[in-house]
Amino acid sequence: RHGGVSLATLPGLAQRHFPLCMQTLMTQLRSEHHLRHTGRQQLSLFLKAIGLPLEDALIFWRQAFAPRIPPEKFDKEYAYNIRHNYGKEGARKDYSAHNCLSIIRMSGGATELHGCPYKRMDEASLRASLSRAGCDLSRMEEVVSKAKGGHFQLACACSFEGMHKGIPLDSGVNHPAEYYSESRRVWE
Ligand code: SF4
């Protein structure tokens, strides 16, 4: 099995192995130093699912929100939620990450960032995001046509092939954390 995720390895792993839904949130977080609640939950629970420890998660979010949100404000207003996701506050439940169906269901409009990009993005933005993510041009038309046809998970599986030298994802895409593990398995 592949190694874990830490604060230091996260940026490289994100670029190489995250599905488009999570790459979009990481990019937004980097440029805006902020994510609205739903996107934050989507990314935070995913990072937990792939093995980012709580201590690293707190530093990651605190650094990502700075300087827009000063560290003291982060600790007061945002840290609780991250700890809560890890089952360290409130009901102390071990919350699991959303699967693709839930993420697809919670997709907002084209201007929202949470949700599944294959559902919520318009064609031009989807093409631009896919080429930024390194999707092979030969797969682009198929990905776009599957997304347009409402087959979002098939579009994602096809983009996986486009980003992994044509290697297919036999089990399809049902969970972003599975996409991540498969991607690591293929490249490592
Ligand atoms: Fe993320 Fe699943 Fe959509 Fe792929 S199909 S982008 S893993 S929500």
C-alpha cells in the first residue's frame, strides 16, 4: 500500500492524484485563502479519508486561510469544525467523506465550487480545468460528452484514463478517496 499523507506531501499528492472535484477546491483555497462551508466540509472530510492526520489538517487549514483569516480568528471560528469532522468535538462521531453520489447531489450552479465539476461546470470551464489537470486531449471529447449527457461518474472515470496514460479505472468512480488510491496505485 502507498504511504500516508502529511502536511509536507499534500500539495504534490493533490496535483497528481486528486479527482477534479478536490483539485478545484484546493486551487480555490490557494488563490482565495478561503472556502465556503460546504466546500470546506467536502475537502476536509476527503483529506481525513485519505489519511491526513488531525494535527496536520489544523496547520494546513490555518495556513491556507492566512492572511485573509488571521490565525487567532481561525482558531476561534474554524478549528472547531475541523476537529468536529475528526470526531474530537460535539457528538464525537467519526464522520465519513461524501461519496460521488452525495457530491453530485449537492452540486450548486456554475459559480459554486463545491460539488462535482462534471455536473456543475459549463463546457468551457470544464475543458479549461481538464487541460490544467493534464488530461490527454484524445480523451477530452469523450469526457465532455459524457458530462453533457449527465453521466458524471463515467466522465470522471474517462478523465482518469486521460490523466493516467490510458489506464482504466475498472471499478468506475464511486468515491473520491477511491479515485485517489487508484491513482496512487497506478503511478507508484
Ligand atoms: Fe469527484 Fe466523484 Fe465527481 Fe469524480 S465523479 S469529480 S470523484 S464527485
